[in-house]
Amino acid sequence: MRAWVIREPGVSEKLQLEELETPAPRPGWMLIRIRAFGLNRSEWFTRIGDSPTVKFPRVLGIECVGEVMDAGGLDVEVGSTVAAIMGGMGRQFDGSYAECTLVPHECVFPVRTRLPWEKLAAFPEMLQTTHGSLHIGLEIERASSLLIRGGTSSIGMAALALAKEAGLKVATTSRTADKFDALKAAGADEVWIDDGKLSEQIRMNRNNVYDRVLELIGASTLLDSLRCVGRGGIVCMTGILGGSWVLNDFHPMGDVPTGVKLTSYSGEAADLGRDQFQSYIELIEGGGLGIKTGPIFEFEDLVDAHRLMDENQAGGKIVVSGA
């Protein structure tokens, strides 16, 4: 089979298309013929060498959609449609930047859908991360308002759609005003220009702070986000769009306001049930979840797709069509 192999971290061109042996089936693992896969920011961090636990050489890719080649004992038919999410893909073992992949049953989601492969491939990791952030990290069942910081990202747009579906009042952010109309059209109740001092804007122009903040920018705006909620509020750091994992000189007693809760989300496929995943896909098919997707690349053009991710100009989830 063909696969994109990275032997050392670095620029996009470090990804090289090679011929590898197709993984051998084994019990408890499913062999999947990959039809499409999405690109994720975590893969970018691995590629540049910012994921020290990942060993090279490696086939990256933490999600895919495709057809069952060998079920490995799971009760699904050969040829049926599945999605695979995380579970060590592209980190502990080779992932989805290939024609085939072998994954543990725990990260497999059988799915019934009419969506084309390239459309379906945009959603598995996006839905898993968003669902986990909202329901496990932020406990939105006990909230009425949410601020999404990093709102024009693919996860930000998905969070907007899922939070509105759950009945919350949702505010979101953009670094520039030219995204306002698109965010409003996607359902945002409020849109803020994020200048890094959002808590000051909110306290000057709004009667109340928010119940919850989904932090997708990362450590560079986290302390300010803690001041965008009141007592009992929760801030969940899920993304690092700003490029910073670490918060230097963090002083919990001074930096975390009294009664405000700080958490993070970096969960696994088990946080999203198979029935819940199926229900989200059905909502997307029926137009009930308007989640924006981005450009589609051919398998042979993966390096170009990574270059676009370098530039942060995708405007939605990048998808690569399977070989």
C-alpha cells in the first residue's frame, strides 16, 4: 500500500510518499480501506517535532473514514462504512495518511450515511473533540451561555453548531471584523473582535459575563478567558491555535478568580458514544447541524494540504481524499 511517511520532524516536505506492506489483520483490531481523512492541528505539532512522545518514522493521521476490509472479530460486515478516531492512531502506531490502516476496535465507529467520503471525513475528530469539550469539559447541561474563543476555527464552528443545538446562547470571536457576517449567519448570538483583552470588552459592553468559555487559542489568552466567566463558571482549554502549550509564571491564587473552574479536554474516542456519533451525522445530513468544512486535497497532494495548515488559511477542516 502507499503511505505518507515522516522519518524526522520538520517542514511539510518531510512527508514522503512510500510503498509499505499492508497491515496484517489480527483479533481486536479492524483493517480499514481508507477513503478520506481530515487533517488536525495535533498532526501539525507532531510533524514539526512538538510532540516528544511520538517516535519516528511514523505514518501520521488520527482519523479516517473508509470501508471494513477485516473486522477482527467485531460484528460488522466487510465493506461497511466506518470512521476511526484517535486511540493511538498516528502516535503509538501508524495512522491514516495511507491507503489502509489497522486500528483497535475501541476507536471504530460504524456509521450509516449518505454523505460522500470527502464530506464525512471532515467530522469524526471534530465531533469527538467538540462533544467532549462541551459535555465533559464544560458541562453545558448546567449552563445557559457560552463564549467560544477561536471561533473561526473548524472546532470553533462545530462548537457553535452543537451548542446552539443544545439551546445555549453562544458568543464567539474573530481577530478581524470581516468574519462577523459569516459567524452571525452560522448562528452566533454575539461576535467579538479578539484583541487579547476580551474580558475588558465584555465587562464594559455587557451586563453579565458568560457561564462557560471554550478556549481554543491556548495559553496566550487563557488568563484573560478566566475573567470572562463569573463564580461557578468553567473555562476549558481544548485548542492551542496560538501555538503556546505552556503558561509561564502561572500563579493560581492570583490568576484564577475565586470560584472559577479551569479544566482542559484532550479525551479519546470513548467520550463519544457510537449512537451519539450516528445522531450527529444524521443531523448534519438533514441540515440540523450546519458545520462548515474546508478545502479538499487529493491523496498525492498531502504536502500541499500541510502547507495550507502552516499558513492557517484553510477557513475550515482540511480533508484529503483517499488514494
